[in-house]
Amino acid sequence: MGKGEQTRQLIVDRALTMAQRLGLEQITLGALAEELDLSKSGLFAHFKSKEQLQLEVVKEVVERFTRIVILPALTKERGSPRVQQLFQGYVEWMRAPTASTQSGCILIAMSYEYDDRPGPVRDALVKAQHDWIDSVARVAKSGVGAGEFRDDLDPKLFAFELDGILQSFHRALKLLQDDRAETMARKALSRLLEDSKRR
Amino acid sequence: MGKGEQTRQLIVDRALTMAQRLGLEQITLGALAEELDLSKSGLFAHFKSKEQLQLEVVKEVVERFTRIVILPALTKERGSPRVQQLFQGYVEWMRAPTASTQSGCILIAMSYEYDDRPGPVRDALVKAQHDWIDSVARVAKSGVGAGEFRDDLDPKLFAFELDGILQSFHRALKLLQDDRAETMARKALSRLLEDSKRR
């Protein structure tokens, strides 16, 4: 990584930390330049606008999510092992310092923040959610192909349900501080897996 | 309702609309007074502080949620009919003009907004979530008492799962604009109900 690329990454990392604390809309190029001891024009050399930086922050979060949650699952056998690893990856994701807020996943938090702010940042957040659901649906489908899940399994419905379990898990753990959050999530996941298998 | 009470209700309603648009933290007594053509001191006669008004707004949202989602369910027979009505009430809730944001439920949106703002408003929002989960768990438990659901049903787990379905539903419908959102939610609910019944 060249020096320019390093600085760029440093800016994105710091912007992400700031976004987690204050919200993605609250990051300012001025405050970032000050925190990083860069001139504002030095920072502008990397990002032409606040929006461009916000889009990079979303991209960075999605890349981390992919690295922690999606990719490890793809190294596992199709069917239950791959789904179990998705779940395990999500547990890791919730522990990652920049992944969570007290109320839940930072990607969901950002979606709420951009609720009534149409534009490229909101579009990127909605696309990230679509991509996640599609990834889960593909994992479900590959379990059908492998012969473990039943032929009439609806992959989109599987993704809908798994995502519901994970969101409920996140909220039970963080917002409600329920000691049984992980136990309940694992039981709900077992039920979903059992119902997905060939009889 | 006396005139004072009417004015008070008018202020809370308008504050709720403002909170839905801008966020609960963004409401200001000044802007409200102007919108309602009241003097600032007239408004202060009803609410001593912004925080007091915010707490009233949360209370108002919770009351509406209770009226639309919880109470109609309690008029139905215990077991599946009561759970089905909870679901139906939630569908109504999502259609209520002040209940939703584009990303999901306004109560969840507010939780995210107050994520890193500890204090009475956040406490009230967390309590609202706890109360909701407890209400669902009681509905599940009453279905056990009625003999329809199995004796070893875990009411908290049932609530965890139902809440996951509803959150996934809300997001699929609003954020992802998925035409199959309600169909998928109903299928997930059927599966939960089937698994909850006595064999």
C-alpha cells in the first residue's frame, strides 16, 4: 500500500469511528482533518466531497461485514455447516468494535439515519441490505443443491427468517441486555434448520 | 377534555409528527410554539422542558401501539387467534401514519437515535421494548394455559422469534420494498405457530 493509499484508508477508518459515534451525516471533513492533523486541502485531495467520503465509509463497513460474516461461511460445506458459520460470523460481527451500536447493527442504524434523506448514501445502504439478503438466500439454495435442504425450500423466505433471528438477537443482546439472547437465537436457528431439511 | 388538556394533546401530536420527520432529539419548543401559533411561555405552561415533552411523545407512541397492536389481540381467544391478531395489529400499526419510518418502526428508529444518549428518554424507549416483548410472552403463555400450545413452550423464545419476524417484515416492506414481505411474514408466523402447538 502506497503512502497515498494509506492516508486514504486512515481517513476512512477515522470517519467510520466518527460515524459510529455521531452518525454518518454528522461527519465533517473539517473535524476529520483536524483529528488526523491533515490540512483540509490534503483531505480534499482524497475525497472531493463529504458525500464521496460517506459512500466510502459505507463501502468499508460492507467490506468488513463481508470479510467477517460472508466469506468464512463460504469456506464451509453447503447446508447447515455454512448456515451455522453465517450465524457464528454474525456473532463475531456484533463483537467487532465498529460493527455495532447499542441498539443494533451499524448498517441498520445508518438506514434509519438516512430514512428521509434520499440520495446516493441511502441507495448504497439499501443496496447493502439487498445484497445481504441475496447472500443468505444463495447460501440456503446451495444447501438445497447439496441435498440437505428440501427441494421446495424458499431461499428468500429462509433469508427473511434468518435475518429476523439475527436482528432480534442483536436487539436482545445490546438494547435489552438479555443474558439469554444467544441461547434463544441458537434455538430459533435450530428450528429454522430442522424445518429446512429433507424429511 | 378541558381546553388545557386539548392544547396539551395538540402539542404532543404535533411534536410526534415533527419527531417522525426530524428525529425526537430535533424537536424544539420554539419551533413547536411557532407552528401551533402559541407563545413560548404558553407552551412552557404545559411542558417544563424539552425532555418532558420528549417523554410525553414516547408515551403517546406507546399508547397508540398498545391501542392498535396489543388491546385488539386481548379481545381474541387465547392461543393462535390472539397471536394472529397481534400480527394483524402490527400490519395496521405499520400503516398508521405516525408509526413508521421508511426503515422500520418508529420506536426502533428512536432507539437508534438515542443509542449514545443515556438518560430518561432512552430509558423510556428501552422500557417500551421490554414491555412489548413481555406482552408477547404473556400472549404465548396464555396459549399454553388454554391448552393449544405445548407445555414446554418457552414464552420468551416465542416472543424473540415473533419479534424477529415482525422486524424482518417491516424492513422487507419498507426498506427493501419487497412485494412478498407480507406473504413471507405470514408463512414464518405459520411455522412458528405450528411448532408451538401440542403434538
